[in-house]
Amino acid sequence: MVKHLPAPLLSALTGLVLLINLLTTIVPFFAVTLAKFVVPLPAWRRRCSATLVHFAEGWIDRNSRILAATQPIRWDVRGLEGLSPQRWYLVLSNRPLGVPSVDDRRNCPDTRLLAL
């Protein structure tokens, strides 16, 4: 439904929704980051770290859903056979679209990726 809007309107709508997603995520994210920095207890910091990961993964998931709902993206993903969910991977992209495409966990389910 939304994908059939004129391109300038669709772009503005997508950007606005992505901005709202960012702003609603960044405030609690920085609040937990500050709390983690201020309280020096190891157990507290571990809990804060888990919460920060939860915030980041939620933000990525919402971004992926927003893009899927507003952009006609067709994925052609290959070479995932050797990836392990127990390992971390550093992904570098020379294109701005590379990071959102890697962040979309539907492309690499249960795999930890750090995309730069």
C-alpha cells in the first residue's frame, strides 16, 4: 500500500519514520549508557550491557521492518552456509546501503554481526 506512493512522498515518509525510531531509541539507550558508566558494579554493568544490546537489536529490527514496508527491496544473499551463531563477524561496507542490508537479521538469522 505505502510502496505505491510517489517517490518523493515515500522518501520523506520513510525518513520521518526512521527518524522517529532513532529518537525513541536513543534517549533510553543513552540513559542506560550513563547509568552503566556511573555505577561501577560488575553485575550492574553486565545487566546494562544486555539492555543496550536489546535496545540496539530492537532498533535494527524496527529499521528493517520500516524499510521492508516502504522500499521495494529484493535480497539475493549468498554464502551464509559457513556462518556460526556462536561467533562474531566484523562486516565492512563501502556503500551506505551495505550496513542496513547486513543489519537485517532475516538475512543472517541468529548470527552476531558487527557492521561498520
